[in-house]
Amino acid sequence: MRDVARHAGVSPKTVSNVMNGYPYIREATRTKVLASIDALGYQMNISARNLKSGRTGIIGLAIPELSLPYFGELADAVIEAADEHGLTVMIEQTGADRDRELTVLNRPRGHLVDGLLYSPLGLGQDDIGQLNTNTPMVLLGERIFHSPVDHVMIDNVGGTKAAVEHLLQLGRRRIAVLGVHPGEKVGTASIRYGAYASALTDHGVRVPEELAFPAGRWHRSTGAEATERLIATGEKFDAILGLNDTLALGAVRVLTRHGYRIPDDVAVVGFDNIDETLYSTPTLTTVDPGRTQIARNAVELLVKRMAGDDSEHEEIVAPYQLHIRESTAG
Amino acid sequence: MRDVARHAGVSPKTVSNVMNGYPYIREATRTKVLASIDALGYQMNISARNLKSGRTGIIGLAIPELSLPYFGELADAVIEAADEHGLTVMIEQTGADRDRELTVLNRPRGHLVDGLLYSPLGLGQDDIGQLNTNTPMVLLGERIFHSPVDHVMIDNVGGTKAAVEHLLQLGRRRIAVLGVHPGEKVGTASIRYGAYASALTDHGVRVPEELAFPAGRWHRSTGAEATERLIATGEKFDAILGLNDTLALGAVRVLTRHGYRIPDDVAVVGFDNIDETLYSTPTLTTVDPGRTQIARNAVELLVKRMAGDDSEHEEIVAPYQLHIRESTAG
DNA sequence: TTGAAAGCGCTAACAC
DNA sequence: GTGTTAGCGCTTTCAA
């Protein structure tokens, strides 16, 4: 910067002003400085500015796995939203394991990020104490009650209930569930399972515990395995609720291979509305959690917090939408 | 850091030494300092270190779109590989548009990244001049000949030829191609299309130009549209080569809807071996470009360059593998 | 093995 | 409108 200043015959401060779009500069000066910047190929050193300002313009996004389509699509949406605020996104993968989630959460970031968007899968009420409140943070997706941080939530309960009620309306009563996490009291798995159970109960249908199949990670492969186990039990079932789309798609694959007709023999529903569900065979009925909306809201909320707003924390629930497709509608 | 030093009764330099694992420190001193760090909840300010050292420990990864499964999976692999070297990854989305790719390439990064992994889709020979050589850079995926930077390449030619030869061995002669970029001389689309054409020619089969269908972005949706156009022409065809998996999966969807049997009427092949191809109906025959390998090699190469190695630039071609699945094998 | 002093490149505060 | 001064938190000499 000194070099640029010398080259343009001005002071470093003037160069700084030009770089930062400070308005009160004579046009001639600005032009001269810009020319020098160009001539010398000067690039501002962001670290230096960060050091001075204490802010980096980077926000963190902690998600389980980028290779899961839902999170890939979410990350895409977050990056776009952040971009509109001039922020850069740094992605951290947590691997969907509670211990690793906590590690990531508490990892010293060395003031590298100004704020954190955090999408926990297995964290819950008991872990609230861990939520380090010295960096601004917004929680994505998960509902943890009474926590001291902002949330932008998927409507897990509403969405799951809508999906289950859709199956009930089709006359299905033996609805299997894939992806439960037995013993887990909080987190997406238990919330969606709880909503499933209460939807059944509300409609006077017994909750068939023999039809709940665990899957730690919500991949196609684990959905496929769970479905194999389901079939192996010999239990009757006329529908499958995958707690997310990839589980459901794994199920579709196994059902097809075993000769089940979808939806005639078995109706299948997922959750997330990933792009793939529009092109699978059959196309998959699923709940759209409002990804783009969530990303937008979350970034805006975080920006507000980073700007120093310390009003009461907010909880925003994005509206869900049930998309009925071939896997339930023939 | 001053506070920690005072608290521990040592100098800042000693604290710095402890933080950086400098070996010649008396055990007692180290313990004392660590205790103080803990007591004060001290976090090193990375910006300050960066300013001094001129390095940030961050590498950039520029890819078209995170929501495309291939790039999600690639990014995942790169993050893991970078992690092993203690590096953090910053993802930039280019949107698979040549102009935006150039913009991203030349965007001033303000010394924020120590190096860049760059996965261009539409860039080619003519753009080599643009390759800013002042940050270490490794190109991913694409082959640009005679460029002055390192490459870790997909074996586009070998992989595509293997796929086409597989179709020829099945007796297919009317092989449609989805995803070509007419007029583009370089980039993945033209390389794969070229390999397809030469595989046909090698086997004495005429290249059916009436069966090449463009698709700018390689999504399921564009693959589906291209297939609709293909069917609408009334041309006969007995196989489809999607220039990537998502295109092929879009095609599968449309073929199925139109009552074509796969592979009996039409065999389908993709490229990338994304997870989804193992679970689609039918499962998709595809070329595995060696994603993990590519990520590993690329990060290692970049680390070497960042360490100042300025030997002749390298070109590494990752070995491909053809996975034959239901979409061609019944 | 540890400490003191200087400076990385920038900006905030204030002077001109 | 523009220049001067000081200091952000760390590491790099060099000295003790």
C-alpha cells in the first residue's frame, strides 16, 4: 500500500480510502490511485485489515456431510445468500456424530470466522450449555427448546405429520420408518419419529414399533440395509417413511429389486425434497423443508447478530410443503 | 497473548513458542503457560499470525456447483484431504459459466488463500494466459495442454472410450450423446465428446451427429429435456451416453416414463460414479474417475507448491474404472 | 531456555 | 479532501 501511495503521490490513508469506497475523495485523486493500484497489481492484504478491524468477513457453516445431497444443496444456498451480504463461507464437516459435532463447536477458530451457522444432527437439550456464545451463531434445522441462540428451523413436526397423514389417507396403516436413532432423545431423528408416532396416534392407529428401523447415518446405503432387514422380518407393511430422502431412495431400490410394486404394494415417502427425488424411478413423494428460505433467513439473522444486535433470540420456522409424486400417487 | 504472558509470568515470546510447539522449552514453563491459556480462555488471533507470516492455512476450491452431486462428493474428499495437512478449505462456486470462471480466477483474494484448487468446466487453451501464476494453483479434472500449472486430471478420454466400447460390445451402434457443448473447442464436454467420436470411428462406426444433444448445465433436468428432444426427433437409438451421471439419470427417468426398457431397448451409461448411480432404478453403468485419489493428489501437489517447490509442473492422470451395472447389463 | 524490540499492512482518530 | 500518528497481535531477530 505504501508503494501504491508513493507511485500515486498520495498518502497511504488516501489509498485506503479509495479501496474502501470512502466518498469524499476528489475524482482526479481516485482515478490516479486506481491507476497506480492497477499498474502495480496491488491486492489489499485482508489479514492486515482483519487484524485492525477484528472482523474477517468469513462465516462458518458446520454441516454433517457435504456429500449428502441435502447438505450440498443447503451449502449452495447458504453460499449464495452469504454472497449477497459480501460474506464468504467456510464449510466444516462434522460427520453427523454427536461427539464430533461438539468438537467442531468448541474448536478454537482463532477469530477466523465472524459468525457460525450450525446444523447439528445429534445435539440436543443437554448440550445447550456447550453452545459457546462468544461468536454469533445461528442454528439451522434443528429445534432445541429454550436455547439462548437463534434458530431457523425446519418444520419437522408439521412436515412429518403431513407426510404420515397423506399415507393414512391412502389407506395405509402399516407404515414402516427408516432411520430412527434408538435411545436418542433429541435431534432430527427423534423429532421426526415422534411426529410420525403422534400422527398415527391422532388417527387412532397403533404405533407399530416392530416397523421402526434404525440407521445411524442417513445414506442411501443405510436406507437399503434397513429395508432389507425390514423385509427379512416377514412383517407386513404397506408404506415406508424414510426420515430423509436418501434413506427413502435406498428403500425404493431394495423394494424394486425384491419385486414390490411402488406405490401399489408399498408407498414410499421421504423428507428434504432433494433434486434427485424429481428424477428417481418412481419419483418420490417428499416434504420440502424450504431450503432456500432457511439459508436466506439464517444468513440475515446472523448478519444482524454480527452487527451487534443483541435483542431476544429468534426462532423462525420455515414453511414446509408436501410434494406428492409417483411413489405414493401411482 | 500479553495477558497470558503476564498471567503465567513469562514473556509473550514464550507463549508464542508454546502455542507453536517449539521444542526447547522447559516442561514446567510449558505447563504453566498452558494452564494460563486455559484459565483465560485464550485463542490465538490467526489474522495477526497471518499478517506476520504471510500465510493463512486456507486453500481455495473453485468448483461449478456444490449442489451437483459430483462436486459435493469432490468437495467432501478435498476437505478431508486438506484436513490431513492442517489446511482449511474455502469453497467458491463458479456456476460452470466460462465468464464467471474467469472472474473467479482473477478475483483478488487479498492473500486470503495460500493456494487454489481449480476445477474449470469451460476453460481451455485460449485462457491459459489468464492463469494467474502468483498464487500456487492446481487444476482439477480438466486437461489443458501445455499450461504452466499443475494438473490432476480425470482420464476423460480413456474413461469415455471404455464406456463407448462397452456399448459397442453389447452390439449397440446408434449411441446418442447428451450434454455436448456445440462450438466449444475445449472443456470437459468437448473432450468427452471427442473421445466418444474417436471410439466409434476406431470401430468403424459412423459418428451419428443427429444423435448429439446439447445441454449447457449438466443437471438431471437438462438431461431429461435433452432426452425428450431426442425422442421427439423420431431417430432410432439403442444407447445413450450421458456426459455425466446426472444427465444420464435424467435420461433414465424420461426413457422409463416413455416406456422404453433399460437396457433391452436402450442401454444407458454415465460418467462420475456418484453414489446415486448405485441406487437408481436401474443402477447406472458409469465411469469412476477416481475422486478420492484426485483430491488427495491435488492437495499434496498444492502443498508442495505452497512450500515453494518450483520444479517442472506435473500432470497426474488418475486411473478410471468402468462400473458395469443394470443400465447396460440387464 | 527465555526476554526485548521491531515491524508485518492496515485503519481510526485527529490534524491540517 | 488529504496527511500523520499510533497500534491491532503476532513472530522474528538478537541478546541475555
